[in-house]
Amino acid sequence: MIIQALAFYLFAAITVASGFMVIASRNPVHSVLFLILAFFNAAGLFVLMGAEFLGMLLVIVYVGAVAVLFLFVVMMLDINFVELRQGFLQYLPVGGMIGIVLLIELAMVLGGWVVAPEARSVAADPIPALDKVTNTHALGAVLYTKYIYLFQGAGLILLVAMIGAIVLTLRSRPGVKRQSISEQVNRPREDAVAIRKVEPRKGI
Amino acid sequence: MTESLWQNLWTGYVFPGGLILVHILMLLVPLLVAVAYLTLMERKVLAAMSLRMGPNVVGPFGLLQPLADAGKLIFKETIIPSGANKFLFLAAPCITFILAMIAWAVIPVADGWVISNLNVGVLYLFAISSLGVYGIIIAGWSSNSRYAFLGALRSSAQMVSYEVSMGLVIITVLLCVGSLNLSAIVNAQKTVWFAIPLFPMFIVFFISALAETNRHPFDLPEAEAELVAGYQVEYSSMAFALFFLGEYANMILMSGMTTILFLGGWLPPMDIAPFNWIPGVVWFCLKIFVLLFVFIWVRATVPRYRYDQLMRLGWKVFLPFSLLWVVLTAGVLLAFDLLPKGV
């Protein structure tokens, strides 16, 4: 148990510290790398809680896919840091206002927090031992039965977002040479090769 | 009181910790030796395929060549480019090497011979292999060099693309097994190896593994003819050696994954007398060896893809094809009531 507690404090401390460094570090690439570190430690916290499926998904989806694209975009950006810092005081009032509004909203939400009466009974239900039902089975059992419409709805929203992104970025430019593999493969031999009998000293 | 505390410390932490350490060493030392001799095997096989001798000077039949290479790389100077980000520049090869090693924690080399028998073993492997891209992209960015950066961009686009179809191939296998545990996947192949009923998926997985490890014919990230060596161009001595070791360990890992998912892991081809006398670990190594030979064989025979062809193959051929096979497999399993139950 001591080891687990130590691991928890280690992961939690690194998560919070790297979360802070995401907004504090000056180089945006370092920010993204700290974000990845934060994701990683959050996955570690999931595993400590016994939710190994969620931990692995966090690593696969966020670290393996989303953050790679972030890193791609940020590395390609050409940011002038001096210019960026000059505008800091100019934007401070507006940004500060937004921050204060968000803080007040958060305080109001947390102040009016009531635990639903059903939630208490659900929490009181005995949780089956980890060696009887694995994470994956337990999640699948509710996700594909009770929440199937929400699940499909989320999938549809993502599909629409994907198609939207493709439509926005797809340009059909005329005059671009493209390889058509079926055309290449289906080209008859006569079009490609000609066999001639060449007379000596005459040429074709 | 204090005596029982010490006893707790011994039985609770020190002894299991030491046992795991011994297990890890028993896995990693043969692995690193295998990596070293894989480089020799690659050079020998390539040489034989192009009618050359290959390394034959150091030791009998050139058998000490990997040791000579390692010694050379250790004693060279590590050069850090002046424009490079020092910390990330040195972290990148370490990331590549560590990721290639820690993935082996869940690989069962024989029945019960596994360091950590995770319930979500396949997901762990998939997660670790998807992290491999960071070593490359960080190396490319922190070198502050155009060749390195171009190589890193190519590599990350390639790895992200082929991971998608690999994920779908893994889903087809999982549909037939009903568990994410790697040992359970091997045990589910006792009647027939999945390479036979899922043959097209086996091929797709193997080609994706070639692309995932940046091997020929998909070695665009380090295309020596145009990018001189891609993301590794600024690296020298041990930093370069770590990349090299990581890359070859990844090759062995991918062969191991293919073996577990499709070729029945440690199981003998038939459960009859002469075959099941041989211990499982030998079968496992033998299957990996055959797959590694195919890796090298492909390198010797197939020309490099062009980049747009590579992307076309990943997104327009493999992705729809493997998606179709997921639906088809699920349909067949459901129609003939073959879905695994009560795991």
C-alpha cells in the first residue's frame, strides 16, 4: 500500500506540475510535450485506480493520435516570440475579464452542486471484484446496451465533424497529374511495347 | 514488532521486486543479444541475396562483427549540433530505446512465461507502438536541421496512417478471441492458427508492421538517397546506436506480435508427438526468426515506394479493406453462432 500511495503522489504531482508548465513554458513545442507528460501521468493514475482499460485508451487516443497532430501543427507554426510578448499587456484586461467570469461561473456551479439521490444508491452497490469482471467487459456491458443511442450519437457527431474537415480542406485543382493505378495496370501490351525487326545498318 | 516489519518488507517488496528484476534481465539480455545478431543476420542475408560475402573478417564467419560495431560506436564522440535543443536531442534516442524495451513486458514467450499478464495486453502493445513516433518526431525537431525535420514529418505521417489499419486488424482477431489478454489470444489458436482463417488480415498486418517499423519498402523517413538518413542525420556514437537498437528491437517486437496474433505464439504447428516435445519458447523464437527473415528478404527484393503511393496504400487500400473484413468477420461469427462466450 505504501508503494501505491507513493506512486499516486508521484503521478499526481507530475500531472499538476506539467499541467502548469503547459501554460507557463515559452516555447509552444515544450508546451505540447508537457501536455503529453500530463496525459501520461493521468493514464498512470487510471491504472492505479484499477481502470486499466481507460488508462490504455487515454494513451492510445490522446498521446498516440491527438497530441501527435498537435505537435505537428505547433512545430510548423512560425511564431515570433518577441511580438507575442509585446501584445501581452494590451490583451491582459480582456483576458483577465474572461478568466474572472469563468472563475465566478465555476464557483457558482460548484456551490450549487447537489448529489442526485439515485447516484448514492448506485455508489452503494457492491462493485464486483476485479478478477471476476474485467474493465473491458464491464464497460462494454453498459456502453452497448444502456447507452447505445448516446454512443451511436457521439459516433455520428464525430463522423460529421470528420466529413466537415475534409470538405473544408479539399481543393480540386485542375491540371494536376495524378497516378491512376488501375489505368496503369489495365494498359494493354500493344500500347506500351512495340517489337520491330530492325534491318542491319538501316535503323527504324 | 520490528522483526515482522522487516519480514513484511522482505516478503512484500524486496523479494517480489527482486524476482521481477531477475525476470526482466532474463528477457532483456537475450533480446539485446538477438538485436545484435539480427544486424549481422541482415547483412549476411542481404549479402547472400546479392551474391556478396558480407562481413567475414571479425571472428569466425564474421560472428564477432556486432561486438566490433558496438565497441566502435561506444568509443566515438557524441556530437551535439550547436543549434539543437540539447535536452530533447538526447532524450529522443532514449525514448525510442526505452519504448522498444518496455513493450516486451506483456509478450508471453511461452505458456505462463510473461513478466506482466495484463488483461489489456493488446491495448498496451498498441499504445506503446503508437508512442514510438515521439522518439522520431522529437529527434527531427530538436536537431534543428532540415533533412532531419523532413524525415521526422514523413515518418510520423506514415506511422499514424498505418496504425489505423493495424487497429482494425487487431479488432478482427479480438472478435475471434473475446479477450484482450495475449495469453488468451494464443490459447484460442489451439485448433487453428488465425493466419489460416484470417489470411488476408495476416498479410495486411505484416505489411503494416513493415510500415510501422520504417522498414523497406516503406523506409522513406531515412531514405538515404534523398534525405541522407532522415531524422538520424545529426546523431552520432551511442545516441545513434540507441536509435539503431530501438529500431531492430521494434522489428523483433512486431514479429513477436504477428506471431502471437496470427501464428499461434508458442504453440507447435500440430499437437502430436515430435512437435510437442519441443518447448514452447523454441517454437516462439523459431516463428519470430522466420518472420525476421521475411523482413530482410523484402528489403532485398522490393524497391522503395513513392510517398504518395505509400499514403494511398495505407488510407485507400488497407483501411477500407480491413474495415470490410471487420464487418465480414463479425457477420460470419454472428451468423454461425461462433462468437466466443463467457470469457
